[in-house]
Amino acid sequence: MVREIGSDADESSASERNPGDHSPGNPSYILYELNSSRPTELPSAPFEPSRYPAAYVRAGFSVEWHEMAPALVSPSRLTIFTQRLAMQIQQTLSDQVTPLRLAGHLSVLGIAAVILVLSQVQIPNWDLNLQATPNPNLVQNELLTNQVGLLLSSARAADDFSLRKAIVPFTIVPSKQEAKPTIPVIYTVQSGDTVLDIAAKFGLQPETVMWSNANLEQNPDRLAIGDQLRILPVDGLLHVVEPGDTLSSLADDYETSIDAIVGYTANAIADASASLSVGKEIVVPGGVKVITNSGYWVDSQVSSVSYPSNGPVGSGNFSWPSAGYISQGFWGGHPAIDIAGWEGAPVSAADGGYVVTAGNGWNSGYGNQVIIDHGNGFVTLYAHLSSVFVTPGMTVSKGTQIGTMGNTGNSTGPHLHLEIRYGGFPYNPVGYLP
């Protein structure tokens, strides 16, 4: 920009003035660098305001028309600041990146301002009553719908408005349970049954089944398909009154109390002083008997020999005599394990020893059997065999086949009855087998 200071002369007269004349009242053009306050005189050539200012401005100068005093006149600080600010704004606006950066800063400031405002706002605490609705598929009739409505109304009136599961009324029809019998029932022995299995079917101890059936008391293996067994409703035993029996004597013999016998309704005993009729069957709840089946094989009908003084001695380590699974374990009335399998399966000696008994026959329900004395206090019994391959007096080694599995004697299916005794007392074979 070119401006004339301190002169009323027009542009044409100004151009005719001598630029080098710095006398008072003689206007002159002074050239200033935009970034400096130091003046620079224009060249001595005639100055034409119509074209020189624009050229000098583009070159970085500011041209002003001053009426020169004898000394140079410097521009004011305000003028210099204004000029610099104008140029800085122009340079900033010409930059394409700066507006985007400015917009980003303004956006961040705006978001911060909104967050600050919202943090000062108090959000009201709304107490909402949320109540789940019942499943319409469960509403079967008008009565059920009315009941649900009453329940929902009661829930709305309650003080506790917490979210809760809807109460859907329904009727539970209890399953019909047959009354437990109070008198003994009859059970017919099926193929594969054992005393242990039969007791489990009725939730009883196996001794209860044994003590309620006289033919099983001494040997529960005397079980045959088709046998009719008396099954008590509770654990205990069944007693048939004999001459001289009293409630007191029965309680002592069977280790129970008089009240337990009298209190059993099916016994139909009036009180503790009542007399007992001979032949009457009485259930003794919780009663026990002494098991006297330690001489299982004393009634053997097959030939036997005694163990010689110089007989073979076993190792004391036993092996499984046959393949199969345990169908009946060791318990008070069954001092053995039954290994069920298929008829004809090989049966071998569990340890080396001397055959003292071997043969066929009934043998008190054992059927075909073999007894081996191992010379170290152990004796083993193998019963219900289909065939026997050894004879008394033979020496056998561990693993020697002595027969095949069968179903002879009192048996409800092919299996091997195995007993292990030490010093004449039975022990659970499972504790000696690998």
C-alpha cells in the first residue's frame, strides 16, 4: 500500500517531486522491509505510485509516502505489529493443514466441555417396578389366569420391588407309592440269582434272606432255580415259635429288644407280657443269628485223602483260577466268591499243592468239586465244576488245569465257587488274588 503522509498534493504532483529532496514539506517515498523497522530509500529514479508499490510489496517491502523531515521518520510499533499480524494471518489461512488441525482441537475442546457439563447433572433415581409376566402357554383356563392376576397384584402392592421370577402356579400330583408290606412275601428264584442279588432287589442284607429260609441258613449256595423264598419287609429274621419260647428268650437269643418285637404291627402281639403260640411265625426286626457254616465241605461224598508229611508246599501267592466276573462276593453267609463265566471254561489251581478231594456228585450242593491242600496252612475249594481232571493224591502246580466251569449242585448258572481258607477259617479270596 502507498499512502501520502502530511501532504494535500495529488498523485501527479507527488510523482514530480524529487525523491532525494528531504527538505521539510517535500514528500518522499520511503521503503521499509516488512520484518524490519529500518527504512530504505527508493532509488533516485522517478517514482510512480501506480506500479512500484505492488512490486515492492511482493518483494517484501512496504512503501509509504512521507513528508520527510530533515531526519528519517520511523513507523510506530503498533504499525509494525499490525503489519506482522496481517501477514501471519494471511500465511496461516493459506496453509491447508492448519484448518484441519484447528478443527480437531476445537472438537476435543467441545467434547471436554460436554463431559464437564454432564458430570454436573444430577440423574434422578427412578424406582422401576419390573415384574416378569407368566408364560401364556401355561395358562390353561380362566381359573389359572385369575390366580396369576391375583399373584401379580399382590406383588405390585408389596414393599419389595426387586426383580423376581414370576410365580406360575401348578399342581403337583404325587406319584402313587405302593404301601410297603408288613408281612413276608414270596420270591421265586430265577436263573443267575444269588442270595446277594436277591437281597439287593429288596433293599435287605443278604443275611436277612438267609435267616428267613431254613434251607439256606447253613449254606446259601443251596439255591436252585424255582425255589420259593420268604422275603421279610425289614432286616432281621423270621422265627417259628417253639415250645418254651417267650418274648424275653427271643430278645436274648437274637440280640434285640422285646419292644422291637412287640412294636412290629404284623406280629399282632398285645404287649410284653403276652404268651406266644407254638408254630406262630414272628418277625424279629434287627435280629441276628450266629453263622455256623465254617464246615462247608465236611459232608463231601467224594473220595478224600490226607495231606502227607512230605507233601508239596505252595508259594502262598494265588492266581485267578478262571476267567469271568464276580457274580457274588464274600459276605457272612457266603465265605467265598462266585466267578461267573461260560460252561466249560478252564479252571486251574490257584497255587501249587496236593489234591485231597476230587470227584463228582451232589456234595451238599457243591456239585463236582476239587479241594487242594497247599501245605502251608492254606486250602482252596473249587465247586460246581462241569468236569474234574484230577484225582485225590495228585500233586499240582500253580496254573495246572483241574477241571472246567459248570452248573452242578445247587447252582442257578455256570460259575466257579472259590473258597480260600487258612487254618480252617474262611478268608475273602479277593484279598489274595492279584
